[in-house]
Amino acid sequence: MGAGPNWHDWSPFADSNIVICYHAGDYDMHGTGIVRIFNGDGFVIASDGLRRDLDGNEVSANEQKVFNTIYEKAAFAFAATGVTYVCQGDVPFDVCQQLKAIDATLAAKQYDSPVRYIEAFSKALKRVFCEAQADGRIIEIRDYGKGNLITRVLFAGYYLRRPFMAQIGLYRDGQKIDSAHHSVDNLARKDIKIEISGSEAIKQSFLSADDLTFPARDLSSWDAVRNRRPFTIKGGVELARTYLAACASPEGRKLDKECESIGGHIHVATVTLTDGFQWVEPPVKNCG
């Protein structure tokens, strides 16, 4: 099919790959709701803005969790879920600020592929956590996620004008920073991919045409997904917003206790070849 047809030329997904996946329970009270979507025309990436401390107390409802990088060879977004903030020593360890610093260093090196960039990012992520342990910013690594997962970093966008998604998972062995595993998914123009980190129960609610748990929602984009029809970037924004808003709602928290860690200001961005990274709904605290 070559590069594939434009959205308006698509028939139902007969010539497309549609993947809906979910990362279950990769966080505790530091949990983050993140949605990544690719519809062939570009990406949508969205997150909530809630931050809680280790005792479950709300610290902020306006944290920025989605960040962008734009340089000669790439335009993409990245976000973290799992451990994103540690305040155990005299100086807090802010994972999102560390991610921004890592990206700034790697961007200057102009890697020739997303694989090489993610490999380098993976090594740097482990290094900054080890340094935080060594200097006392991290005193104890608690049981933050399943399978000894500490932090997961998610990427979505274009590298050398080619669409990709990637992820890095940092793991522990007891109190030792163990390993950082990474993967890169090079996408085709015909691919449709929806990835949700958050509540499985709410995802299933939206995918069920008969579930009226959230009756006020606009279902048009979810109808398209259920019926394997293409949708626009605007539709992808709707998917992300309605899902995260449902997680943060009283009904969502009643349905799934994991939603207690999701809330605050929802920020949403798109990444396309024509416009690069664009905020649809910017964070309250815009750190880049």
C-alpha cells in the first residue's frame, strides 16, 4: 500500500492495523493517567495533572506530565508514569525534570534513529536514579508498581519524519536499581494505535456500547473505535479527554479505586508532520 491513503479515503480498518492496549497497575498513589493515540495523520498524547505524596495527600492538581522535544531530526512528546516525584531526602527528586534534562543532552547529539536515541535515554534514566540513591535524594525504593517496575517513560511522535512509539521501563531488585528495558515501535501510515495507562475498568466501560456509566459523554469517537472506523486527530483528542475525565470523576473513582491517583488539570497535545508539537490544552505549569 506504500505510504497509505489519506484519512478521508479510508474504508473501515480492512487495510489498517488497530491496536488497543493497556498497561495495568504500573503505579501506586503516584499513578498517572496517560493516553497515546496514533491515527495515521498524527499523534495525540494526554495526561492528568494530579500529584500525591507517599501518604496519598494531594500535593498539586496542576503538574505537567507531558513534555515535548523538537529539533532537527525529531518532533515528539514524552511522559512518565509510576514514580515521578520522590521527597525523602533534603532535596526532592523530580523525575520529570530529570527526563527533560536527559532529552536536552541527547537532542544535541542528533542520533540517526529513534532506536539509538531510546537506547541512550534508557541508560541515562538508570544513571540518574542511581545518582539519586547515592546522594540521598532516594532513601528507600518502595513497591511502586507490579513486577518491580519503578518508572515507565512513554514516547510518541516522529523521528526523521517517520512515526514511532517507544517506552522505557526502569526496574528494581530489592533496593538496587536493576535494569532499564526499552522497546521501539516503528509505525506505518496505515496503523491505528490507542494505548491507555490508567483504569482498565473505565476503558472497558467506554468500549462497551451498552455501558451507561458515563451517560453525558460524547461517544462519537468511541463508536468509531468500537466499530473499527477511522477517526480524525480531533476525534483522538476527544478519546483522550473523555477517558481521563471519566477516571477523575466521582463515578470513575467509585468504579475503580485506581482512579484515586488520577485527576487535576488534563493537558493534551498533538504531534503531526505538518505542525509538529502543538498544545490543544496546555498544562497550567508549562515547563516545556
